[in-house]
Amino acid sequence: MDTGRTLRPEYRDAYFRCPVPEPPAHFFIITAHNPDGKEVDDASNAIADSSLRREIAALGLESFPVTGGSPDFSHAEPGFGIVCTRDTALSLARQFCQDAVFEVRHGQVILISALPSAEPDVVIGEWSDRLCG
């Protein structure tokens, strides 16, 4: 990862789709799509997604599907809600070359940088307000 990069402002506008009606009270959202913030083809994203799924299973972590995207979902990245520690979430994000993870805790969505620049965490809103159809 490029140490000079910062989080893109779009991350603060993220919305989510989650088929689980009552997800755990505390989890992290991680994707493997578009590593290093660069869009890649669908086949590459599918391979990365499968690799992340296998890694989550190998670690024995509870997980469920979560897709993050722009407010109108014209851009969306499938991923996983994962019950784990912050350290594990950041380790997975870095392993899959992701810029950030989202933490959902006490109903709040928190943006956490996985970049070396170590930007401060940012509360971006309430989980219930960030859910889309």
C-alpha cells in the first residue's frame, strides 16, 4: 500500500445492504473488492472475495454477507460482516489490500483506516440510517 494515500471522502458516504434482520451488536465490515482503492474486473473481485471467505472460515469467525456502496448503490462492493477483534479486522483488511473497514458498535457505524497514514476513526452515522433496501 502507498503510505502517502489517505481515505477517499466517499467512504464517509457509505450505505449498506445486509440480509440478516438482526446482526450481532458488534461486528466489522470487510470486503476484498477493488484492492488498493483501484477498480478491477469482476473476475478478479470474485477471486478475492472467495479468498476472503476462505480466510474467514479458516479463522473460525462468525460472518454474514454485507454489501457496502454509494448512497444510490451505483457503486457497490460485496463483503462480510465479521465478528472479530479490531486487530483481526485490520489484519484482514491489510491482507486483502483494503483502505478501510467499518465497525458497527452500539448501533453506530465507524470508519477505520487500514492505511499506514493512521487517520482517526470517524463515526459516519447510525446503522439503522445507513441500511438500504
